Amino acid sequence: MKYFLDSAKLDEIKFAYNTFGIDGVTTNPKHIMNSGKSFHAFLQDISEWVKEEGIEGKEVFPISVEINPNLTDPGEMIAMGQEVAKISSNFVIKIPCTEEGIEAARKLEKMNIRTNLTLVFSSAQALIAGKNHSMYVSPFIGWKESNGEDCRKYIEDICAIYENYGYKGKTEIICAAIRTPKQMVDCALAGADIVTAGIAVYKDSFRHPFTNQGLGIFCDAWNNTIRD
């Protein structure tokens, strides 16, 4: 399973890349707003960073960039997707799973501009992303679980559908809106390709009280061992 960081803060992205070895980044308008930068300033900064790191190309380190969510005309969505894609070879165009978004994503893929169909909340929505050969589909987890829905079954169903029709591996499944380490594990067990989460969720997933307890025991033993 691959780990993507859900963030538009360059310091977080650098930390997660150097510390956890994240495999990519997902962004959305809220993340960019919280970064304190303009949309284009963020795109410029992260495109320069991937060059510095020598990780250019979406096959090496994909970065999902969401287009203006106010756009409802497929032609305008396509035009903005083309504009963003020109900035960096790492950028994957993130488009909402609406009728207009589906049309735009389908046409962008035919132009060899890769897409991530996002705001997916059902297996039926996920099916169209695979059928139209998007690079990624992003089923949301946290929001559905907050509504009392079984998200592990939801992801298992998407994985099964993708296996049935040969979409698995061609359109990768990114479990998005991950809120807890348990949700990460559930998605891994269900067979998802990728999870994307904020840095705090990753840090929580690497912690366990028994690890700290065991480390304390071993430190005490080390410190009390007879020296040569």
C-alpha cells in the first residue's frame, strides 16, 4: 500500500517525504487555503521542490491538484486542467465526480492528461472512474463513517468491481478523508492501493504505548548492563 499526504503545506510535505517516505501528495482547495498561499504560488513552490528532490513525473511522485470547484462547464474544467498540467509533470488533475466532472475527466484522459476523480461516495461512482481510465479514484472514508456507514465493505466492493473488469491497477484506489489509523488498516485489509491522510493521522498510526513501555525497559537494561 502506498501512503499519500493530504496537505498543501510544503514543510509538512518535506517532513513526511524525508521521514515517512510518502509516495505522493493530494491537495484540495481547503488545504491550499490553510497553507496561507495562493493557488498558483503553491503550485510553483511544490513544482520547484520536486525538481530539487529529483522526483519529477507523476509516475515517480504524483501530486493531485484540484481544479476550481466553482466550475460546472466541462469545457472550462478541461481548460483549467490543461493549464495546471502544463506547470508540472507531477500534477494529476483532481475533478469532482459530477456529470460534468466525469465528462471532463474522460476527455482529459484522452488527451493523456491524467485525472483523479474525487468526492466519490458510492461504488457506482467509483465504477465510472475505472471505466473511463482515470489514473485514480478517491472514495471518501471519514465522512461516510461519521454517517454510520460500513466503509471497509464499501472499499471491498470497489476492489471487487475493479478486479471483475480489469480496472485494478490501471485506476488506483485512493482511500481519502482518512481520520484514524483504524481506517487506514481497514482500507489496507479491503485491498485499496493507497491511503491519503493528514500528517497527524500518520503520526498516530506509528505510536503504541507498548512500544514506549518496551523501549523504557530496554533502555533501563542497557543503562544497567556491566560496562567492559
